[in-house]
Amino acid sequence: MDAKCPQCEKVATLDYDITTVKCANCGFEAKYDDYLEIMKEKVGELIANFNPDRSGF
């Protein structure tokens, strides 16, 4: 399966056992549980930095 690499944002690979995420582009490698935590942090950062543009309302 494909996953998004948290380092280079290209396509990484999730193995069939769903245990490891690897990126052939930048060399990122992490256990799946660690990968999920990294991605949760990234989502939290996006939410914290979100500034909706509500012009016209």
C-alpha cells in the first residue's frame, strides 16, 4: 500500500504486514505505529496553523 512520506512528502510504501513504512526517495523508515504518531503530529501542526480566509462573510 502507499503512504505519504512525512519527510519528503512523496509516496512511501507500507508493507503487506502493516508493520513498516519506507520511502525509497529519501530513505525514511519507521514502524507503522511510529509513523501514525508522526502523521498525527503533522495534522496537529496543520490545525494549529490554520487561518481560514473568511473574506466576504
